[in-house]
Amino acid sequence: MSQPRTQELPDDMRKAAQAAADVLRGLANDDRLLLMCQLTQGEACVTQLEERLGIHQPTLSQQLGVMRRLNLVATRREGKQIFYRIEDERVLSLLNTLYTLYCPHPEEE
């Protein structure tokens, strides 16, 4: 009796799975998820994010660094301030889906 052959995954599928896992890993932290949700509203600097979310600057900077390394956010500099934004439309779409599934909706309360 012959054994079934296992089919190797194509390289592009493996790369896509790695990219998706990186995004999910990046969102798998309460502070990072809150930051990303805030950035769906548009770009913001560290001071604005700290005021809006109540996350203290050291934690905020650490999480933004992780998000930058994972390419979840892009930056631009204006003087001494660095502004963060979501550049990848796929990430924005994922966050909008998470919002729809998990965030309270006033009409349902």
C-alpha cells in the first residue's frame, strides 16, 4: 500500500502566512491594539496618543517601536515630533473588522 504524498506549500503562500502571522503577533497586545485602533482615525504623534489613550510615554515608545519593526505603522517627522500612521490598507481593513466584531455599538446598548 502506497503512502499519500504530502504536497509542499508554494513559497508565496508561506511568505503570505508569515506576513499575516507578523501582523497578528503585532496586534496581540492590549496597548498595541489600542494604539492601532486610535491610528485608524488618522495619524498622530506620541503626545496625542499619550493624551488620548492614557498610556505613559515609556510604554508608548516601546510599543510603537515594536509596531515599526513589524511594519504595522509608518512615520513622518515634523520638527521634533514623529507622526505615526497605518499605511497598509490590509491592516486597516483587519482593524475595522475587529472593531465591528468586538467593540460596543451604541445602537445595541
